[in-house]
Amino acid sequence: MKNLIQHIIAAWSAHADHAKTPSMAVRRWDNCTPYGVHPIWCAMTFLHETTLPKSLREAGATALLFHDALEDTNVVLPEQLTKRVQKLVRGMTFATSQEEEQKVWRRSKEVRLLKLYDKVSNLLDGAWMTPERRERYMSYTLRLAEDVEKNYGSLNIIRIARSLV
């Protein structure tokens, strides 16, 4: 994790300075909060999962920092990212939310684990969601939580996800 600060800065800059559109530089719920808060929250929350292996925590946190970069910014992934991290980021990248909900189950269990952090964060600031959208999003998140629990046991993020119901 020696490059963690540099990765945080790069992830923040990707969204603040290189968003595909100005609206993608901020979170939807208030159109004010810098988007960079989201990947950083996901990564820092992931690092709290001390029952996971250190190598997964390090790779996962780094992947979470860049998980929206390919979808929402004009940057390429930093060259210093490991192949594992690059593969995780690409595995988390989908063209649409509908595609994600269908195809995520064919991705690695690590990708599904990381997606749970992404979805929980979005639900925490999901005031912009219609009731129907929130219900569908919550259902998807709970399915991810069930899958993650089967693969990794009881984690903090699962408790957080279930508390949002």
C-alpha cells in the first residue's frame, strides 16, 4: 500500500479534472459533492475488512479507487497498477447498469465483492433515485450481499447493506 496516497490523488484527479462531462465530476444526489468521494469511500471501507487476506485488501482497495475511471472519465489506468488491479477494474466496468445486473454473475467473485462496496455507497447517497429505481437497486445489492457472504463469510459491508433495507 506504499502507493495508496498517490492512487487516491490520481483517482480524485481523474474525476475532478477529467470527467467525461461536467455533471460526472460531482455526485448526483446533490450535484455538489465531488465524485472522488465515492471511490475513496469504497476503497477505505474495503480496507476495514480485516478478515480478508492482505493481498486482496490491497488489490481491492486500489481497484475500487479506479473502478469508475473507465466509465466516467477520459483517463487511462495508471501504468503502475498491477495486472491484477487492472483486471479487477475492467471486470467492474459495464456499459449500463442493466448490463451489469445481468453479467456481473459471470465475473469473478472478487469483482462481485468489490461491486457490493460500489452499490452500498450509491445507496447511501441515492436520494436521487425514484422509489422504483431504489427498490431494484436494493434488490440487486442484497443479491450481491448474499453472494459475497457465501464466498467470504460475514463482512462489515454485508451488515451495512442489510441495514439499508
